[in-house]
Amino acid sequence: MELKYITQENIDEAHVNITSAEMYAEFQEYNQRMLDMQKKRARFWRDFCGMIIMNALLIPIGVIFSFISPLYKITGMLLPNYILMFISMALFVYFIIIRKIYNWKIGLALSLLLVFVNIGFIILAVANPVIIYMIEKTDRSIRNETGYPHFTQLHGSYKSMVKDGEVFGIESEGVYATGMKADNVVPEDPFAKYRIKPEDDMGMLADNDINKE
């Protein structure tokens, strides 16, 4: 998103000092945008972790029953199954997890190697490419966004006073403006000129001050 008031320094510090209504509007828009991106990132991690868990559960089970594999029928030995499984998994970890190359074709090729270990791994040969395609699509939609990859929302501090809904100075902690309200805000008091200092101990209004007007 294009930012006019929020700087990269604000993003790095996850904090911005709001001094105008326009800046407050951009601050709200930015935080909403970061919330939307966080939801997409959560969807990415859900699919990614689901794929890892699925493989971690199915592969050991498939290896246990690898004596029914096509490779075992050809060689009559289980060792080639274990070697092929190790190669496939090592490449999967390297390309997908370490290098973060989310390419469904790589997932398909590595999963097809497992079919020689156990014909049941045809499930992974279908599921892995589909999931990798989904996470790559999600990652592509967020990788160029401001705040990637953490999408941290900003904490705003308010140091502005407002008159008739418009920011005019920096006096108190808060912002008052049209359609905006924050805690601990002290708006301009139209009766302030009639109030006396507490130490005078003459009550809330001073008649002599009023009469002077």
C-alpha cells in the first residue's frame, strides 16, 4: 500500500506518533491492512504445516509396508527403498523447507519417487503438489506487501489538541477530530477563561472574572 505519513522507521519501530486526522486515517488503514495480511500468512502456515505433518505421518507408515513396493518386487531388497526414500525426503527438505522454493512441479517429482517405495504414496504425489501450489499462491499475494513477512501492526501515540474537530496543536495525549475519538483526550473547554486557579479557593466560577467580560 502507498503511505504518505507512515515511514519505514515507524514500521521498524512498530510505533507512530499521530499528529493529524489524515495521519490517523492512514494509521487505521495500515493496521487493517496488516490484519488482513496476517490472516493470509496464517493460512499459509496452516497449509504448510499441514503438509509437513501429513508427510511425517504417512511416510513412516509407508516405509513399514515397503515390502509391497514395486522397487522391492524388482530388487527383492528393502535397502533400495530406504535409500530412495532418504533421497526424496532430503531433497524435499532442501528445496521446500530450506530454500523455500514453492514449486508444485518439484513437489510432484519428489513425491513420485516415493511411489516406488510404496504404491500408497500416490496420495502424496497428488496432495503435495496441490498444497505447494496453494501456499505458493498465498505467498505470492503477500510477499510484495508492506511489512512482509511479519506484518506487525503499529502502536499509535496521540499528542494533539483539536478545536472544532480539527487538529491545531500538541498538548495532550489523544486526538479529537470528526469521526475520531481516543482515550485520555482533553478537548478545549469554552468555559476555561471563567475558571479560577484551585489555590484561590473561591469555587468553580469567579463572578468578578465574568463581570469583566
